[in-house]
Amino acid sequence: MFNWIAQVFSVTRFSMLSLPQRKGSSAAALLGIAGVVAVMVGVLSIAQGVLKTMESSAGDTNAIVLRSGADSEMMSGLGGDDTRIIAEAPGVARDASGPLASPELFVVINLPMRSTGTDANVPLRGVQSQAVQVRDGFNLVEGRMFEWGLNEVIVGIGARQQFAGLDIGSSIEVGKEKWPVVGIFEADGGLSESEIWVDAAVLQPAYRRGNSYQAVYVKLNSRDAFGEFKDSLTSDPRLNVKAMREAEYYEAQSSTVYNLITGLGTLIAVIMGLGAIFGALNTMYTAVSARTREIATLRALGFRSGPVVISILSESLLLALAGGLIGAGLAWLAFDGYRAATLNWASFSAITFAFDVNLKLLVQGILFAMVIGLVGGLLPAIRAARQPVAHALREL
Amino acid sequence: MKYFYLVFSSLKRKKLRTLLTMLSIMVAFLLFGYLTAIRQAFDAGVEVAGADRLIVRHKVSLIQLLPESYEEKIERVEGVDNAAHSTWFGGIYQDPKNFFAQMPMEPEELFDMFPEYIISDEHKAAWLATRSGALVGRGLAKRFDWEVGDRIPINATIWTKKGGGRTWEFEIVAIYDGAEKGTDTSQFFFRYDFFDETRAGGTGQVGWFSVRVNDPDKAAEVASAIDAEFANSAFETKTEPEGAFIQGFANQIGNIGFIIMSIMSAVFFTILLVAGNTMAYAVRERTNELAVLKAIGFTDRGVLGLVLGESMALTLVGGAIGLGLAWMLVSMGDPTDGSFPVFYIPVSSIFLGFGLIALMAFIAGILPALQAQRLQIADALRR
């Protein structure tokens, strides 16, 4: 057994040492695999970014209430009376000022994107003072909060970066009015950072909404209070609403975009991976045929076929690993944190997010590279081991 | 002919390597074709947008409605030939995943405004005669196996019925085909008169207007004239060409064109390395043979052509098979199960594909070919 392992080491060392002789074709295979991994990680990081934005929007003990049958705030509608009943429901946390329930209005306003100059449906949210207490990560980073009752707005950092005319000092045009931007806020990387906020009482008349809202966000006493809260709302004959945990709601919001990008990204990666496997096979077959005599000599000296197979495989896996690391590294350098905007189909509004090259993706990319290396090396390795010694030695 | 035979036999020399290289080139062009179709799906409508059509919407946002009475006022603006309104219905058929566009429209105006929707006289008569009738695109009908006469329930998310109901039932009375390949046949139209008398709120309000101008060259002026007409009213408008409107919408989803370009660059760069490397090997291994060819009278340029021809043959076969496979894969249906309004490879992209094949063959082959051209017979034979 020891002898066998010693053989593996010496043959493998031998093939590694001869690697520089085949640098052209090895580099081609390595860069090919790097390209595949970079594209795969890059595309999937878009989906991860959207997912992360949605996940960081969800408060652990938070719930959202919509009109029953509505899948997003955009489609929902709740009367002012409904929102008061919801705020008084059991399970809702309270502080000195009353229940932590925030009735909100959600509309869009057309503003040009910085990247293309064409219009985007930027979300415009009408809030009351509780909105800030319900959201954990809310924090003004520049300027000040708007004055309640005035035509002033604050803007999420994502929205400011992606859409034109949202810096402090500029203003948005809503009909004949101009609403100045007075502050910039962040919200833990969540969805709110894509939004513009204004006093709900200002937004209602501007969008002809009377005294109506679209959603109520509540902070509950604890995670377990959700059941009680939900039951009391659904059994109340005055209401026709549904309650969801925020995590559930945001997951549903992102599933279309996430599935589309992940599906396409995986498909592209698999097809590209096939191409890379052909490239790797080519390289390894070339390597094996260049070393036919060498390998046959080793076999004639008494080296067994196992170590020979392993040495060829390790060469191909090493190339794949290096390619995978380079590709994953490139994707990380080029894409991680890159901010972009897309359209959330569920709410018909823009969301801004940052590409997220996380550890899971990097590992996935490198594993994929290893699979390419394994498949690309296996057949050539078997051929090398099967070659009849006498015949191979005679070859030029 | 002798060249053809020579190219063929040198490709046969290492069959496995030739095959593997062809396969990787095939994969590159398979991706090229497939990604082109995806891009086409996202840009759907930009190419086939009517050059003579404008879209008029609420200035603040698309979700705000405009009075139906604007139609007459728009039609009185100089340079306007006709105007027709649409409204986003946004209903759900069975499951939110079955997304498709539903819009109430004036039954007669539809065909005048959108001549690219082709319909038989019989279907047209039924559509004009049935108040709760629906006119659906061929693609949509195929997706859900609908036939004329089927009753389709749609759950409203925005528009409740009078009395509070949310389920609208329509009878499919007509199916339209697209005049061009890029025409969107994934839409579901129903009648505005039925919509307006059935909805609980918003009576007399519509989503946006399509406007046809007499002279496409004056479209910009007509657009400003329409916006000026409604300036300072309670409902100000924004008017833009249909193509720009659709492009703007596609831009919101993201810079798909750029993402796909980046992926394709990575793919082609990778495959170029593989193909270039194969050609370099092929030439290095055959140094002797090439020298012999020269010795028996082949010119330098002849040898150059031989190597380039080999690279061309390799790329052409691999690339053509790849494009063919992409074509097959795309015609089997889109990856989202029918949510893309169109999914096909435009003919122009096939030409572009063959252009890329030629380019790639040249780049992969030129260095080894030059090397072969410069071979000194005496040196090479001695090796």
C-alpha cells in the first residue's frame, strides 16, 4: 500500500514538473475554465443581489397586511378605518406613542434612470411617523427628515444613485407641484433604499387616493405573536385582508426575478461548461499523447496504472482549480457590490440592488470548475493507463 | 480541389482533437444563437414598433389614469390621424405565474390602430358582436390550449366589478396572428364598453393612448403639441414615440444587451483560445509535412491558404452545427414557459453568426498560418 502511495506521489510530481512544457494548451484550458466560472458567478450574483435586498428588507418580528387577493402593495387597497382596526389588533407591539403599526401608501413616479436617461417607475411611498419605528435599519445619512404636512421628500441611497434628480436640493415634479428632496436615508440594504418617502397626507391628494392606504406594516411583540395577530384579522368581519410575515412577502416578491436569472444563468453556465469540458479534454488528450513514451516507460519500470490515472487526473484538477480560482476571483473583483436597478414585476416598480458575489457562489463556481476538470481528465487518464506498454514505447 | 482534399486529410489526422475542437466551437455558437433569442425577447417590440405611432400617458406615472375624453381632443391636434386608448387590466389567470397582458380596447379602433394584428373576417365579426368577448394572440392561445368558444375566468387585481366581484369571465371569440415574426401575439384584448360598464370604480378613465400621426417625420412636433394641449390641466401628459416607450420599458428591466454582450465576449475569447491552440498544435506537429509540401512546389501562399482553410473548415462546421442547434432549441420554446412575448433568432443574427465564424477562423488560424508560410524548407526538414 505504501508503495502504491509513493508511486502516486512520484508520478504526479513528474507530471507537474513537465507542465511548463505544455504551457500553451494548459493555459488555454485554464483560461477557458476561468471564463466559465467568471460568467457563472457573475450572472448568478445578480440573482443573489436581488434576493439579499429582499431578505434584508424583512424584519424578524414584522408582518405586512394587504387587501386579501392582492399579491403586492401596488395592487392592494385599505380604507383609513381598516388601518386603525389593524393597528389595534392583538400581538402588535406598542411604545409610548401607541401601536407600532404603519399604514402606508405605495405609488410610482416616472423619473429618468442615470444610466440610460429613459424613465423608470420609481416607488414613491407615503408614510406616517411609525414607518421609521417599524423598520429596524432606517437611518438618515444626509440632510434631515421631511416636515410632516409639507411637500418635502426623503430619498433612499439606492434610488439617489440610480435615478437622476434625487440629490438634496433638487426636487421632483408631481403634477404642478415641486417636492424638494431634503434628506437621504439608508435601510440596511433593504428595498426601502430604492424608494422616495413623503408624508402620506401629502401623497393621498396628489394621487387622488382620498383617505386610503395600501398596506400596513406592523412590528409584533414576538415572532410567535403572528398566529394570534393573523387570526384576529382574518376572523374580523369588518376586514377583508391578509397578513403575511415580511420574510414570506418579500420572498414571493423576488421569486420571479430570482428564478428567471438563476434559471438562465445556470443554463448558460452548463452550456459554457460543456464547451470548457471539450477544451479540457483536448488539452489532456494532447498532454497524454505528448507523454505517451514517458508513461509507457514508467509502466515498464513497474509503476501501476492506478498512480498513472491519478497523476493525469490531478494535473487536470489542478488546472481546473487554478482556473476556478481565477474565474471566481475575477467575478468577485468585477461584480461584487456593483449597483444596478431592475423592475420588480410583482409591484411594477423599480428596485435597486447590489450584485452579491457571496461565499456560497464562489464555492459553487470552484466546485463547478472541479467537475469540468474531473470530466475533462478522466477519459484521457484512462487512455493513458490502458495503452499497451510495448506498443506505446515503439511510438515516435 | 486538391486543397480541399489536403484540408480534409489534415483534419482527419487527429480525429479526436478535431472533433473536440469542433464541439467547443459548436457550443460557442449555440450560446450565441440562444442568447440572441433571449435578447430579442427582452427587446420585443422595439424593432416592430410603429414608426408613425406615439404613446400618450400621464406625466407623473404610468399608473395614473387619463380621462377617456382626451381621445377626441388628441384627434383634433394637427397632424394626428387617429387615437385609441388602452388600460392595464393586470388580472391573474389561475396562477400569478401565468402572466400575460390583458387590456380593454375599443373593438373597432384596435384594428385601425394596430394593422399588424391579422384576423379573419369571421372572427372580426364575432369580436364586434360579443360584448364579453376576448381577442387573444396566437401565441397565447397556444400556450394555454385555448380555442374559440372557451370561457376564461380572470381574477382582477385592480378592477373590481360592480357589486364587489373579482372574477371576470370572458369568451374567446377571436384569435389574431402577427403580421411579422416580432409581433407580440401574447396579448389578451377585451372590449372597453364591457369593461367600463362592469368596473366598480374609475368609470371613464383609461391608461394611455396610442396615437397615429399623418407624417412620421413630424412625430416629435405632434408629440409636443399634444403635451402642450394638456399642460396645466388636471391631467398633464407625456408623449413619446412607441419605440422609445418600449425601449424605456426594456431598459427598466436592466441593460440586457450589455450583459449578453459581456457573456458572449467571455465565451468567444475562451473558444478562440481553444481553437487557436489546436491550430498552433496542428501546425507544429506537421512542420515536416508542410516543409515537404513546399519542397515539392507548393508556394508560401499556398501553404498559408492551406492552414487558414483548415481553420475555416473546422470553425465553419462547428459553428454551423451550433447555430443549427440553437435554432432548434429556440423553436422548441422559451425557458420561461411562455412568458416571453416573442422568442426567435432574427435572420440578421444568423448572418452575424456566420460573420463571426469567418472572423474567428481567421484569428485562430492566422498566426499558425503565417508560421507555416515562413517555414524554411531546409531548416524544417532537418527538425
